[in-house]
Amino acid sequence: MDGLEFYLDGQMKMPIVSYTNTYTTRKFEDIEKGFHKAEWRYVKNEIMAKGKDRAQINVRSIVCI
């Protein structure tokens, strides 16, 4: 399955999200103060060569308290 994964400090926080017509909202509240590495990875399954092979990320806000 093709899709997008999200990692925070090398730990997967959001498994593969495949094609969808709507936006998906995610909220992470267990993040400690300090510097962090946020990483989005596009995963491609070579067996199924369908679709547009792309992902769209729309970050509306990042709130640090």
C-alpha cells in the first residue's frame, strides 16, 4: 500500500495513510519540551503501480506550551 507515515524522533506516530478525499487531523500531546525531529515518509509499494504517487501535507499549526 502506498501512503504517508509520520515519525517523531525516529518513532512512528502515524502509520501509513493511503488515498483519502479529506484531510486527516492528528494531535500529539505526549511530547516533552526540547528539540525534536519531525519526519514524513512517503512509502511506495512497487507491486501496485496505480495512482499519482504523491502526498500532500497541510500543517495549520504547531503549538508549543
